[in-house]
Amino acid sequence: MITLQQILELVGALDDSQGRTLHEHVSESSSSDSVPTIGALRDYIETCLRTPGQQYNRALQDLVNHAARLMHFEVEFGRYQGVVNDIGYDGIWRSKNLDIVIEVKTTDAYAIRTSTLLGYVDQTDSG
């Protein structure tokens, strides 16, 4: 199995510019090729949680969203970094009449406010 470090070395720096995100790289291949088993996905996520650094934090966000794809959700990947006057969620998972707003954090240093999440939901409903 290819390691997450090897994948990240192939992809390069993860950022919000076109073609520089792990989810775009994963989208180019089928989900079964990119993460062949749930066990592999778990291993990649555990690597992200154990390894400090922005690259692994961003990979974690994409892997959590990729897990939703494996559960047959329609997934809208969010930005890695917020932008003024734009919704800042990490992902939205959709299935029939259910929308789930996702926020992925590797530390409790940054609190996720309920009011912020509700604002994201309100903005996605009106958008």
C-alpha cells in the first residue's frame, strides 16, 4: 500500500488553487483506486492525527470528506483556508433531504462555535 506521505509528495503542497488539492487528485482516479479499503482510509486518517503540519491537517479534511463519499454521500469539499465574505465550512455532505456541514479540527485550540455552523447552514440554504 502506498503511504500517505508518498501520496502527499506526489501531489505537492495542498492549497486552494486549482489542481493543488488532495480531493482533486483523488477525484481523478476512482475512489477504490485512491483508497482501496476502509482500513487504508483509517490508517491515512491516523497518520494525519499523529503528524503535525499544515499538509497533514489539510489531508485530514479531504480524507474525512472522502469517507463520506464511500458512504454514498454527495460531497462538496470546502476550502482549506477561509476567505472574507465566503462560507468557510470544510465540507458539506448531502443525501436526499439531509445536508451535514462538516468542520474538521486536529486540535481543541480552535473552538467551533454553534452560531458559526448555523450561519453556514443558513447561507447554504439561501445559496
